[in-house]
Amino acid sequence: MTESFPRQRARTRNFTLGVPRAFQISPDGSRISFVRTKDGADPVHCLWQVDTATGEERLIADPRQIGADEENLPPQERARRERVRETGAGIVSFTTDSAHTLAAFVLSGQVYTVGLGDDRAEPRLIATETPALDARLDPTGKRIGYVHQATFRVNDRESGTDRQIAAEDGVTFGLAEFVAAEEMGRARGYWWSPDGTRVLLARVDERPVNSWHIADPAHPDREPVRWKYPSAGTANADVSLYIADVASGALTPVAWDTAAFPYLVGASWGKDLLIVTQTRDQRTIRVTRALTGEVLAEDTDEHWTDVIDGAPAQLPDGHIVWTRVSEDTRRLVVAAPAELATAAPVTPAGLHVRRILGTDGDAVVFAASPEPTELGVWRYGPDGLTEVTTEPGVHTASAGGGMTIVVSRTLADASALVRVAGNESLAIASVAETPNLPRPAPRFLDAGPDGIRTAVLFPSWHEPGTKLPVLMSPYGGPGAQRVLKASAVFLQPQWFAEQGFAVIVADGRGTHGRGWAWEHAIAGDFATRVLEDQVTALHAAASAFTELDTSRVGILGWSFGGYLSALAVLRRPDVFHAAVAGAPVTDWTLYDTHYTERYLGDPAANPDAYARSSLLADPERSVAAGTRPLLFVHGLADDNVLVAHTLRLSSALLAAGYPHAVVPLSGVTHMTPQPTVAENLLVLQADFLSSALGAVSNVTSASS
């Protein structure tokens, strides 16, 4: 009997197991190191290497052979993985020296190194303090930096000494604070100098941050977890920087205006030591030379400035890679430091730069969207601008050693294709499983006068002309997109379609890849335009496909999508007839500073923006308009969107006499990585929506 899709999806971590990732390329391009599990159901990642001349793969380090206890993760490491949405086990990340002769990684709080140029090399346990976090080789390979119990330490491989470099009661050195890791994409708190003699260290003081508590009612004998969470309008952690001299241990403070620019967005240590900082209201962002305090560029925006992954980057000649908005497009800037503030962009209007993927010699590789449903890889260097990927889809890349490794997902196949650009004979195999599901066949349309990118999916067994209930499946919030020309993003929507629904996925205003005006249209209001765009997409899809029964419309989402789902039935019960709200944000004053204030501002200064966007006042108004079946699902251990969001709205609904159901998930975080939970959660949602909307499935059970 064929395994059900929900079970397979849960067991394979949404088909991510077996996909190679975290590529590092030797300077001469002869070797590529990466992590991958041994098959599509194995959660334990191993370290591998491929010889680019022969294509031969070699297993470098296997956690099971090392004997590491992967379940014994330090709490700080579990929190770090939650921030970066890491669901795998084993060697999930590693660093190498600049020559690519040595790799370092952490397993269960212990540091290991392994040689990359010797076929007979075996992983070696390094004598560090444990648990060790975020171990990183310096570029020369002589030293390993790591964090232990909030202190930063350095292990000297040649002498075998292990020294404490920075420590202070009540603060941490070398780790990212919550909002940096969760919202800015900065998961690290220290940066090695190119010669390995110095380290740029982030000092984080969380004492000003409010303490919240996460309890597990299923285990009343356990102490609640005390959590430092900076909710909108409250104090953030105090972040400062020091340069540590490894030999002497001396710490030199880095001067920057922390009062005006409290957010440390990122750093880059190449020819220059650069830092990127941002104001609390996020309307101004700066690139500064850390050693001199010289401001090289300062960009402003009336609403907010964006943090772009990988920027700034540096080329060997000292040119800085940055981005800037002009002609309603985020464009690439490559300039000498003295010219960075005024340099003209090197990419055209209409090509929206999304992230800097890396540099390779005197060229920069970046991801950009010429069309919001596509994400391509581009290269800019002395020869100008080159499109690396030409097939419509979602592509990303790693660069170095004169080559570009491209990871591609297209509509033709749910699997990822990993190859070296320009060398079609060299591919790195993915061993991910093939979904037990008909291949998604999304039908794309541009909805309404604004051209909202929309996809509609039907059951594979559907007979044209037969009416189907509709299921909207949005994220809907700023940033994240779901309408992309890649089969993998439509696997879960297709499974819901197989249960008897026409599924609509729409990316409204606020999503990336459409320009400044599109992204900033939601400023000051998370609810009105976001919900309007889903309604517009629904009506456009119903006009294009007469099989859609708009008298039976459900909506399903998680996180911001969960908020949008609850919002839909509470404010537009005339359009939406049932909803599943997974881990929804219901009161934006309870969500974190960097995300919420970017869009809604300071709650003390902009209370109306929070009132417009909050759901807590909706139940009484909604009862008069008519109630709809509404199911909440929330993990009790969620430290991102705390369960308080669901509980407060549930209390308001109960007080207003609005019937609803709540499913609490004991021990589950925002990711829901547990296979049993992930499997049964899909089935639970499908059963609820099928009952509420009268879906008639052509399969034997909801879990098929």
C-alpha cells in the first residue's frame, strides 16, 4: 500500500532530507564540500565532498560513526536552530579555512575538525569547554572560535590551548540576539579577521528585555522556560561591538551611535571591516567602516529600509557590494568605498535584487526577480551582467573557485536539481524522496487591476464542469511568497486539492519581487489591503474557472497566514465560510520589535495602526455579521508566536458567544517538526474543512 502523503511529508521533513546544501568551494575549484543526509528519510546530515574533475563523492564525516548523541543538544543550540528553521540533525552546518583544507563542526555541544584534502582523514574531537556553540575556523585554520556559557573562547590548534577571550556577568559574547536571528537574518555574533589574529565580537545585554515564560501544561512538574522577548514598543537588547586581539585578549570597543542606530544588521570583514546598522524605526540604514567610524553610505525611506541577505559583500580590490532602491526597483550597487553613497546601480530597473549570494574573484553572484513568480541567479563582474539561470523557476547558488553551484526548483519536477553552471556533466545528486502525490499543475493568473499573482490547483481526478468548494491557502504577509514557478511549493496545496477542493494561492501587496510601492502598500495596516487582495484573487479565479463554488470558501494558513485566516472569517464572513488559523498573531503588541515596528511603527505613537490590525476587538462585531467554523492550532512551546495570541482571541470569542475550537500542541514550537504531529495535523485540518464546506473527496481517506 502506498504511504500517505501526510506521513511521507512529515517523515521527510517536507522533502528537504536528502537535498545537498551548505556548499563550500575550494579556491582552485577542485573540491566542493557540502552536507546531505544519506537518503530522503534519514534526518542525520553528514559532511560530504565531491571531486569536480571526476564527479566522485566521498563521505567526510558521519555523526553515527563518530558516536555523537544528537539528542543531547544544548538549549541555546535548540533555540538557534528554531530561529533558522533547521529541522535536521547531525552536521547541519560547518566552516572551512580559506584554503579549504580543514572543516570544523559541532555535534551535541562538542567541536570536531576533519581534513578535506586527505582521503584518509578522520574527524578529530577538539578539547574545548562544553557545550560549545557556533564553532568557526579562522581563515588560516589555526584557531577555532566558539561560545560557551555566554563567553567567547578560542582554541589554538597548534598549541592545544583553549582560552576565554571575552566574558562578563549578565551578558553574552559572540551570539546573535533574538530579533537579529529571527528577523534580520543575522544568526551569528562574531566575525574573524582575514589573518585570524582578531575577532569582531557582539556583546549582547538582554537585561533590559522583558522576561516572558513558556510553560507546558501537559507537564506541570516542569519549571516554565524563562524567555527574553522584546515585544513591540518595549526594550530591545543592548548590542555593542568589540574587536578582540586573540594573542593578548585585549578588547577594543567599536564606536558607533548605538542610541540612534541600535540595530546591528550585519558585518563583513574583508579588505575593510564594515558594519551595517539601522535606526529603531528602520527608516535609516548605514554602512560604516568599523575601525574609523566613517559612514560610507546612508539610505533612508519614508516607511522602512530593507535588510538584504549577504549585503554588504566585498571584492578583493575593496569594492563594496550594496543595494539601493531607484525607479521602484531594488538594484545592485558595486563601488569603491568613497563612491558607495552616490554610485549608480549596475542592474536595470525591473530586475529586483533579492539577496547577495556571494563573490567569486572580482564578480558578485546574486538572486533577483525579473517577474515575481521567478527567482533567478545573476552574475556581475568586469564583463558586465550575466544571467546564470534562464529556465523559469526558483534558483539559488553558491559561488567560489571560479564556479557557481546552482540549486534549481522548477515546475517540471518537485525535486531540487544541483549542478555547476556551465558544466552540465557535473551534478551533485539529491537523494530526496519523490512525493506520493500527483504532480502539481498550478494554473497561474494575474488577478485584478493590480495583477495579483495567483495560482489555482484542482484535484487530479476532477472532471471539468464539476463544482468544487474553494480553499484559499495564503501566507499573505510581507516578504514571504507562495506563488512561484516551482512544483515543490505546491505540494501541500495539491494534497488539499486531492481532498476535494479547488485551492487558490495568492501573493498580495507586501510580498517581494514587485517593487518598492507594492511592498510598502501595507505600511500602517496589516489587515485591510492584505484581506482585500485575497478577496480579489478569489473573485478573479472564480471568473476564470467556473468550477469554483464561491458559496463554500475556506481559508487555511500558518503564522501570518493563520492571522489572515482568522481575519478573513471575522471581517468577511460574507466571503469566507470556514477557517483554520495555525499559530496566528492576533495582537501585534505581543509580537517582536523589529518585525512589527517596521510595518506598524511604535505602538505608543501609532496606536491606530495596531488597533486596525488587531483581531481582539473583532469577535463582538463578527457575531452580528454571522459566525463561521473556526479552528485554532497552536504549539504550546512556540517562542516566536506565543500561544497567548490564540488564548487571548479565544477568550474574546468565547465572551462574544462565537463558537470555535482550539487544538493545543504540547511541546510543539512554531516549526512543528515532530513527524507524528506534522502528519496528523494535515489530516486534522482537511477533516475540519471537509466537514465545514462539504468537500467530497475521490480518495479513500483523508490521509491518502
